[in-house]
Amino acid sequence: MSDSQTNSADESLMALAAEARQRAYAPYSRYQVGAAVRTPDGSVYVGCNVENASYGLTVCAERVAVFSAVAAGHTRVTQVAIMTPSRGAPCGACRQVLLEFGGADLLILLADPEGGLRERRLADLLPEAFGPDDLRAANS
């Protein structure tokens, strides 16, 4: 998919991701990221990246947002907006978490503060993914 036209729901989700980005704790990389996920009932949960001097303990914005949704009782997300300085795509760990809770057809909006936008499906970012359906098939 190429750059896209947004609707008001997309714009709202991106605005929440931008707001969350302002709260990112990124003293080491200075790469602030905000994310917002929408669940099937329309609820929205946000997250920001939280770095740590022990880099392995750093958590990405996308996972914070998904885990917040799960903590509130949701096990599916239908859309995610990610706001970075450069319209950056999710890391591999985040892609795998998004697969678990959103599936390969999950719509991902990649935005930057200057209004740039790319729209992708998770399947495009994580081809030939191994996910929950593979485990269910192996255990049946």
C-alpha cells in the first residue's frame, strides 16, 4: 500500500499516538515513539516507548499500547497508529505481538509529526509469520 488518505477515525488515532509520543521516556536514543491501538468495540489504548539504561529492559510503544488493551480485558486489536520522528515501522518483537493480537490483516498507520503517513498491513511487514493459528493447528 502506498501513502493514503485518512478519515477522521484514523486522524483521531494518530493524534492519540502523537500525544503519547510526547510522554515517551527516551533519554538514551532520543527516538520518541507513541502508539495507539483500537479494539473491535472502538476502545483505544495508548503507549509510549520507555527506555532503560539496561537496554534489554526497554519496552516499545506498540507493546505498551497492546498490553494496556489486554490489561483492560481486550484480546484483539483492529488498528494501530504509530507516531515516530521518521514514520518508522515496528521492530520485530512488536510485529510478533501485533500478529498475536491483531492478525496478519491488521492495519498499521505509520505517521510522523510533519504529517507524513504510510499505511501498511501487518502481513506486508511480517511475511510468512508464525502465529497462534500455527500453534492451534499443531495441537489439534
